[in-house]
Amino acid sequence: MNLAYCATGRSDAHLAHVNNHLLHKSAIDDFLRMQQRAQGDGIDLTIASSFRSFERQAMIWNNKFSGLRPVYDIEQNQIDIALLDESERIEAIMLFSALPGASRHHFGTDMDVWDPSAVAKGYELQLNADEYAVNGPFAALTRWLDNNMSEFGFFRPYHRYQGGVAAEPWHLSHLESASHMLRWQSVDAIADAIKSTQIGGQESILADLERLYAKYVTNICPPLG
């Protein structure tokens, strides 16, 4: 198994199907135990998204870079990306979307979660901070995770904004297996993945990759508690 390929989304050999999603094999038991406990406490802990391939991340990136998909600032206001130069455009996208090859979703250890039982059928999930805030529909889910997720080995890598990726209260990571995968998601591995296809801003990204890596990839919040 080529772990650098797994860590950059170019292989799914490390994954298995759970709840119609692909998860890292080492994270599955802990997730299922956490989900079962949440169910007993009246929380329908459900995965909205988990593994994302390199190709999928590249498509998201290119659509945002070209303006086909909206890009938002830290206050959730839409940006006119056409007004930005290439370097500004790259960092604007990276506030909420990882570089292809640099997403934690490539690991299969990270997932976006919600509670469909807390909203009406047909609710369109936005994955924004307001939904998980005190007055949001997923406030109970947020409180439950605050109090319980660490027992099952999970934490929020984007618990708060600290100059890199925006806060994402819906994003959970399995600490042990994600830490292992991150060691294989090196600057060189990401560069190799980026060189394998055409993505917007490719030359600027490669020229500035070490700084972007430090600001957006390894700049995560430590586990709480």
C-alpha cells in the first residue's frame, strides 16, 4: 500500500464502507461506538461527507478558482474572485477548501457530521457555523460532541480560526489514525499529486507550497480536554 498516495487522495486502499461512506479502517470501530452512544442520548450522529478523492478535490478547487463555484470570506460573504490576483485567489479558496492532495478528507479519518433528526425532512444542509451555534438546529449535537467525542478518540482540527482554515464545528477527526496519515501527507507528496493534473494556480501553488502547508495543513487545533 502506497501511504503517500492514500494520504493525498490518490488511493482508497486504506478505506472500508460504513454507513454508505468510506472511512479509514482504523477509525471505524471508534466511530460506530460513538454513533451508538449518541443514538442512546437522542442524537442521530450522521456523516454528511467523509473520504474525498484527489480527483473530487481537484474538481472543487478548479470550479472555485474559475468562479464556477462560490468562494466566501471569513464572515461568509461571497467574494468576487475575479478581482483577486492568483496568490490572493489561492488563499481565499483555502480558507474553506483544501488544496487537492492536502485535504484531511483524503485520509478517511475525517468527516463532516450533522443530526438529521434535529431538522425537518428535506432540510438542505449548509455546513455553516450558524447551524452548529447555540441557537442553531445542531446546537445539541455540538454540546454532545463537546462532552463526548474525545472519549472515542475524536477531535475538531478546526475548532477555532487561527489564521489558516476557518472554524468548522462540523468537522471531526480521528486523532490516532489521522496523525499517522498526516505524516505521509508531506510537502513532497502534495507537490507530486498537484503535478499529476492541471489545477488552477498550479505554478503559484508549487512555488509557495511550503508556506501554504504550514499555514493551512499542519496549522490545526489540538485536541481539547
